[in-house]
Amino acid sequence: MQDRGFSIGKVFGIEIRLDPSLIIVFALIVVSLGLGLLPAWHPTWHAGLIWLVAAAAGVLFLASVLVHEFAHSLVAKAYGLSVDRITLFVFGGAANVEEEPQRPGVEFLMAGVGPLTSIVLGVLFLLLAELTSNVPVGAPPAEVVQHLGPVATLFAWLGPVNILLGVFNLLPGFPLDGGRMLRAVLWKTTGDLVKATRWAAAAGTVLGWIFVALGVAMALGVWVPLLGTGLLGGLWIALIGWFLTRLATWTYRRTVLENVLGRVPVGELMAEHLLTVPSNVTLRQFADDYVGRNDQLSWPVMDGERLVGIARSDDLARVPSERWAELPLSTIVVPADQLPEASPTDKASEALQKLGRSRTDHVQVRQEGRLVGFLRQADIVRWLHLHGDGMARP
């Protein structure tokens, strides 16, 4: 599956991606500061300065979230877990750790370091605010903010926000960091990762619905301690709650999926006898002589005994039919070097992870260098329909 958004580079070998939805949270920060907080703090500032500080606050807040995710990622890498990317999106950030920790202690450390990092960042920003101003940050707010310059104002806002971010992530609902810490404790106590995930995900679902209820109350004018009131803020809190409930269910099901597939070899799921197509045919020949005469959806393309790649019938639609007679099959072939490899004895869960990383829907299965079959997403789905009784909701 293609990742949304775009890459802005790599740090420590980890790709950083920005999801298009990130513009929503950036806009919310800038607008709320530019129209509300900053004019209240600094009524004498001109509009240009207010919007410049608001935009800088949005950028630095997103950078703070990125540091939070890097803390998770670096601990994961220190324990030998692979992290290929961090994605920032509307609800924060997500480090793509490609496999679950093998020990509850590692899970606890990985989860706990993120909120700790945010809280430390918050304290540092408050100290910087005090160092760049002439008044103690601990003084009453009204006596502080009116004397702060633009830089100190940025630090004074970023400090509490990062502390709040850290505390929020410590809430004991999966998949928040606090929920992952709870799962680690339950995992250590029960010795059962799936059971621990189910209980932690159930806590995450309850927490999510609490946020939905609080958000609706705020939207209706009820003042909620620490959260305030108002339509926009209430809708945002409710949306975060709904997202938590969905993500708790999804992460639980993924854990169960990986647990189930971790006990099944690739050879039990793979397709061994797919019909093949030679590499020297045109798209028209492929459509008429192969796709049109068989319900197979994907075709290994062979040059003698050598695998050239995979041609999918659905990809024919990417090329105008009037050009099929003149274009070779290679026009739509996914090259073999882009297809991940596995052996028949590998765990199906490992092959599924390779599918996710490769952004294709085929794993070529080889034994002693010889092609013996393919594992497709459809093969996994079909097997789970027959054997996936454990894929219940939390």
C-alpha cells in the first residue's frame, strides 16, 4: 500500500514523512493563536508579528512531536527492532516499528520514553522562556505574558503544551503510550501478549468514548476542567476520542493477526500452481489469451525459467485499450526485483511484514534459489477466513 504524504528526508536512517492531514492541525494551531491567545497576551503587537509567531509555534510544535517519535524509534533500534519511517499526521505522529517487541520490558521502555521526552522538552522550553525574559515564568500569568518578547512567548507556549502532550500520552488506553505501558505490565503479569493487548485495547476504547462524550458536552456549552468549552474545541476532542476507539480496535486486530500468522509457515498459505505468461506477448495477447480465458487476477511473467515479474489484470485499465496491440506486457509488469522473497518455512507473519514494506501484493517463495510459489494478500485473507476465529474485537 502506498504511503500518503511526502518524504522530507532521513535522520538516523529513519525516513520522515508528512501526511497531507498535517495541514489541519497546523492550521488549527496558527488560527487559534493568531486570532485568540496571542492578541490577548499582546494587544499592542501588530498583526504581522502575531501571525509570524503563530506560524513559528505551529512549526515548533510539530518538531516537538517529531522528537517524541524519535525517542520511541531510537529505543526500538537500540533493542534491534527495525524502524523505517516516522509519519506526522493530523493526530500527531507514528513511528513505524516493523515488529512487536519480544519482551514486555522493552515495550515498557519504548512506550515510556516518548511522554518522558515531551515532558522534558516542556520543562526546557519553560526554562528558556525564563532565560529570555525579565520575569519568572512561575509568576501569575497576567504579570508574565505582557512582558514577554516574541521568542520568550514561543517558549512560554511550547512549554505547557509539551507537558500536556506528555501527560495525555500517559493515559492508560491502548494505543496511547500509557496504554502500551499498561499492556507491557499486563503482558508481564499474564505471559499472554494477545490477552494483554485485548485488555489494554478495551481500556483504550473506553477512554476514547469518554473523550467523545466530553467533546460533545463541550460543543454544547459545558465547561470541562482542563479542556474548557466551545464548539470547535469540543468537536476536536470528540474526533480524537473517536480516532482512539478505532485505532484501539485496529491495533488489537493487527496483534492477533500477527500472533495467528506467526504460527503458520508460508508454505501452508502460498499458491504453488499459478498459470504463467511469457514475457514477449503484447498487452492485447495478454488480455485475450490469458486474462479473458481465466479468472486468475495476477500472472507470473516468465522468460524461460527466469521470473521477470508480476502482471495484474487490473493494471490493464491503466493503458488505453486502443494501444494494447502495440505495447509489450512489460508496460504493466512489476519487476521481480521489487517483489520480496521468503522461503516455505518462514513465518507467514514475517512475509506479511515484507508485503507491507515492499508496497506490492506478492511475495516470491523460493527454496534453495528455485521459485516454488507465491504468497499473495488474497491467500492470507482466504486462510484467515477459514482459520481466523481469534480475530474478534476487544
